[in-house]
Amino acid sequence: MNKQSAIFLELPPEYTGEHARYVIFPVPFEGTVCFEKGTANGPRRILEVSDQMEYIDEETLIEFWKPGIRTLAPLPAEPTPRGEMEAIYARAKRESLFAEGRFPITLGGEHSITAPLLRAAAETYPELSILQFDAHSDLRESFPPGGRDSHASVMRRALEITPNLVQVGIRSFSEEDLVSCPEQVRRFITPARLEDDFDAALAEVIVRLSEKVYITIDMDVFDPAFAPGVGTPEPGGLSWRQICRILRTVFREKIVIGADVVETAPITGQVVTEFLAARLIAKLMAYDQAASR
């Protein structure tokens, strides 16, 4: 597979126009990565493998593509992280990603790209809450390279937009996080908490979220056995079924207004992580439609 302009599922034109409910926004940016590189290749590879999926969700029996899926042209990377954040925000506004009737799904790239998306979303949904799936808390005030725009600081930026942040899967955080955001650290929904009492942890997620929810999924939330192709893998992650169960419940109980799937770093010679990401995107669409039935 070496498509120059891949679109999600390679649907025919009648399902990819302006009327489409789902808008795929590829953002291949990795300007603040501080460990393994490769996330800039994530969006393209996710799109390339997506047409290998079946067009019906096995769990809900929904043909998730029928409301239409429009894939935008990838956003060219800016030379600085600050410039990139402004470009993402401007594109989100220009494309009206958070307009009524649309459901944007942004493909990263590194996790820093979430902050300007949240900024745009909060202008339409001021009572927004954020559901973050991640191995890392990303709560540092600043981290090189990138400073305040680092992927290690993206949820600190999120807290400047809304205090309603629910973090699931966290199993790596800094001393700075504990000192500067002690209440947030105390409320992490860790893999251990999910293993000890999944139902209680899930109930807490639902209670803490507001009515309107934005979902951000860092692929390293999965155990590396399921998703090895990420920039910073951490042992002890969540499973596919755990994450799907949480997502389906959130879609049923809340109104999800958009999502992003970030930090896929493809490994040469395999497609495990990017295919998992593509299936996850299809799940988001299926759960979105199941919630309205």
C-alpha cells in the first residue's frame, strides 16, 4: 500500500461529500516528540489500511459508514509547535468541524494536536468535558522540546479550557504532576482500578463527565501486546474489550461531540497498531449511531 491521497475506507464519492456526518482530519505532526519518532506517519498508514476492514460493526451490526465519511487533506506541518497549534485551530474553524450534525475524528500525529481542537470545540460547547485514554498523564506545565505546546503538556493545556478532565489508563506520571495537580492524580482511572472493580471505575467515569464529551485516545493506552507501534509504550495497559466497553457506555450515557486518535507510530513490516486504530475509529462511528437508536 502506497497511496498518495488515501481516504478512510475508500468510499465512493456519494458517501464522502459535504453532507457526511463523519469528518476525518489527518494531522501528521510530531514536532515535540522526545523519544521514538514515527507518529507523523500514523495518519497516512491508518487511512491506507482502513479499506481492509469489513463495512459492518460486528458488535452493533451497524453499517457504520452509511452516514458518510469525508476525509480532509492532511494538514501540512508548521515549522514550530506554536505555529502548528494555531494552524490546527484555524483549520478546525474553517472546516466547521464542530458544527451541528458533524462528528470530527482527528488522526495524529503526536498528542499535542488535541489542545487546539479542544479550544475550537469549547467555543461551541462551553460546558465540555474531556475523556482521555492514555498511558501518560501529560500534565506537565512545560517540557522540551515544544515547551507549553509539548505532547507531554497537552492535558495541562486542556485544564486551562475546562476543569472537567477524566483520565483513563494512566500508569506513568511525573513528580511535577503530583505536586501541581494532586487532585487530578488522585482521580486517575488506572488499569489497576479497572482490574479491581471495572463496574465501579466505569460508573465514576460517567458521573464525572458532563453531558457533552470530547474523547481523546492516545494509542499507548493499550497494552503494548495489542498496540506495539507507539512512540512511548508502557507495560500494563488496557485491552481492546475494556476500552470498547467504556466507549460504548459513554456514548450511551452522554453526547460525544468529537474525538481524536493519536500517537500511532507504525512499525516497518507490520500493521497491527494502525489497523487497531482504524478499527477503533469505526467503533466510534458505530457507537455514535447505536446511541441514537
